[in-house]
Amino acid sequence: MKKKLVFFAAVLAICLTACSFFNKTEQDNKLQSVSDNSVVTYSCQVSLSGGSGRASVNSPATVVETDGKRTVELIWSSSNYDYMLVEGQRFDNEASEGDNSKFTIPFAEYDKAFKVIGDTTAMSQPHEIEYELTVSSPKTSGLPLEGEGGPGDLRSEPTVAEAEKKLTDEVSSAEAEKKLSEALKKSGLSKTGSMTLEYATQYTVDYFEDGSKKQYALITIGSGDYTQHFLKSLKNAPEPKGLSSDITFLGSVDKTYLVSTSVMDLISSVDALDNISFTGTKASEWYVSSAKKSMKKGDIIYAGKYSAPDYELLLTDECNLAIENTMIYHTPAVKEKLESLGIPVMVELSSYESHPLGRLEWIKLYGLLYDKMEEADNVFTKQVKGATAFSNTGTPEKSVAVFSVTSKGIFVIRKPGDYIATMINMAGGKYVPEKIKGTDENALSTMKITSEDFFIYAGDADILIYNSTVEGEVESTMDLIKKNQILADFKAVKDGQVYCLSKEYFQASSNVAEFIEDMNKVLNGQTDSLTYIFKLKE
């Protein structure tokens, strides 16, 4: 089978190389065809600068050349631009009502910035804002899309590198699974079952035993290049002989260095805090009361943040597991150093779970690690029951936006697919914006947005909730308006329906049901007894 795959890859590479050669020739011919009375359309990269720095245009954009004259079709990130000025000439918005503003404007040269003015109506009064626009040459940034009167349509083909990567990824994944299975068999382990996970997608647990019925759990976290495999000993089972170096053996983990703050509450909830000996967060920064108490008593010691751990302390006090989040990948040398000292490093990916109950279900992993499975199952079952209690309550649907404002006045919102947005919907509300461009560009739960766009998406929202995580809590709507004056025009501000997430909420990982209950109360105007949300003074 392997020989067939190699042969197929070689044939595919040769075929695509040939296609690439002929397409290159066709492309070069087409680039030369623009001179005589032809109309050729390109897809070119476009960059925008100036203004507040928060507006953007779609890139690549459509460029049309006719008899040496060029126009570019600009689609803005907002629907509030009603006209543009280019060298004094006015161009009106071509988009349908509700769609993002669209203009077709002329430009003289590729790869050279030129000034334009856009008039936005997002604020109380229209504003003309000056920008600089650059359209990159199609020779470096784009391919012809179609030629009307030109030499025909050019369809882009996958490159040899892209085709080879796709094939390699598929083969690598299959080979990795086969290799893992063979490695476990060589160690005398046979699979006996798997952990049932209802919502979590970023980890799995499979159970194994050896010939003498000693039990183990294979923990797999992530996928692709960042896949992690751990074999956890159950009931003091010894490390199997000949275990693959791709699998990290975990024996006792009773002296854990916990760096990922979101995990502390989950471990505390299953009564396993006595297994945490070190933390990457100072006592003053903890909102998990049990963790703060343990640090004051000296049961948990501060051992440095993720990027600068106290190696000597960890080694001297026999640390036997480090639980990190993905920030550790910014300092790979630290991860390597910990592992070289014999400290296994587990990078948890709960933040990559889009469903709130998926994030919570990581509690089962910690129940497994610290022999608290019954407690973990009980917490999870109780939270699921509470979290789903409002799904069919018939609550009047109100729109809710969650945001923060940076010190520079830039809005940061939770993405529509984020777990906070999901909990709002589970509580009976409607998270806004429901859809927004760019939400799949990375794994982050937040994204920056222009004040104009935020006004479009949330200006009529029934409820605003300020996220205090980064910039801290605010006490009144006036405090909020000082951060960005545009907020004064929002419906929720005028109606006195502005709330703030308490600063301790994002460490309270186990309290999914409590947040949803809070949200349901807010939606129904019952704001006297909230746990993680409070109403701002007007």
C-alpha cells in the first residue's frame, strides 16, 4: 500500500508540474493581452491605511483593465459609507440596502498608494475620513479571472506543493494512527473501551490493559503536528516495557505545576486541589477562593509564569506534571526545558471548544488524572442539567452583545461561534452579531471590530454586556461612554440595559449553568440576585 501511495504521489507531481508549466505560459500571454481594446479582470491584493485604523476593505478585490485604464471594486467592512471621493470626483455607494458599501473607483498605478476619502454615516453626524489605498500588481498578487474579448478563461490549478501536502497529510494521519496502534501492541496493551464524551472535541481517552490485567488510559489531545499522547497509569500500574517515545507515560501526578488558570476551578470542583503543588499565577491574581487560600497556607507555591518557570524549585520539589495552555507554544524552549528535566508537559485545549459544555467536559480529564472520576461525572451531570433548563422556557427573544473597549477606543467582541455567544442563546437570548466576516481566521474567541461596524451590529441590541477581562470592570454607563463616545447612541445605553461581566467570571470554569441562569434573569428583567453579571449605574 505504501509503494502505491509513493507511486501515486510521483505521478501526481509530474502531472501537476506539466499543468503548472502550461498555465504559467497561458498566464504570461494573458498578462500581455491588456493592451489592445480588451477587457481583462484580475483579482488583486488591496491594502487600506489611515483614518482610525479600524476600517478595512475586502482583499483581494476585483480589478478591471480596459484600454490601459484601471478600476478597482472596493467592498468595505461597513455598510455606512455613502460616497467616496477620488481626486475630487464623487462615487456613490453601489450596494443594496443593508449590504456592505461597495464602490468602483479608478486608479492610475499598481503598487503605489493614492488618497481617497470615504464618507461614513455611522456616527450621529456624517464624517469624511481620509485613507490611503494601494492596489498590488496582478503579476505579484493575482491571476486573471476572466477575459471578455481576451484570450479566454484561466482556471487556477492546485500547485504541486499543495497537492503533495494534501496527499502527505492524508497519508501521515493514517500512518500515525497505525504507528500508535502498533506501538501499544508492542508494549503488550490491548484496547478495552473509551471514555464517553458528549460535547468535548479536543481530546479523547481510550482504555487499555496488559496481559496481567493492569489498566491504563491513553489520553490524546489535539491533532496534526500538535497531537499529544499520554499513557496514564491506573491503580498504580507500572510503565509498560518498550513504550514508544511518542507516548508520554504518566505515573503519579500529585505534584502538578498548574499554569493554565482556567483549569484551577475544574480541579477544585472535583476536590483534587491537594494534587496542585505549584502555580503560574500569583495569589493576588486568583479569584478561585480555594486556590487563594491554599497559596496563603503555603500548600500551593508560585513557581513562575509560563514563560519563566522556576526550574530549580520545580526540580527540587519533584514536580511530576505541568499543565499549560497554548501560550507555551510561544516559548517552545521552556516546554523543551521542562521535558528535559523529566517533567511531562500537557497542553490543554479547552479554549478551542466552541460549546460551553465542551469546555466544561474537560473536567472528566482531570477526574481521570487525579482519580476523581465520580466527582467529575457528578459536577458535569449537574451542570448539564442546569445549563439546558432554559432551552424551552419560551423566554422573549432579546438581542445581546458582549464586548470590551481597549484603551485606544477599539471595540473587541466575542465571535458568534464563541462559547459565551452559545450560552446567551441557551439562556433564551439572541447573540449579536450572528454572522461576521473573519470569524474563522483563527482560533481566538475574540476579534477587533470598527466602531462603525459595532454600531451596525449592536446599535439596536436590547442588552449590552461589557467584558471586564482585559481592561477591568466599569461602574457606570458614563464610564463606558468615556471609552468611546459612539456608545451614547446605542439603544441599550439609552434604555439603561447595560451590564458588566465580573472580573472573576473567566476563572469560574465549572459554573456554566450559573452564567446561563444569570443571563436568563437579565433577559427577563430579574436583576436582583445575579452571580457573575451586574448592572451598570446610569
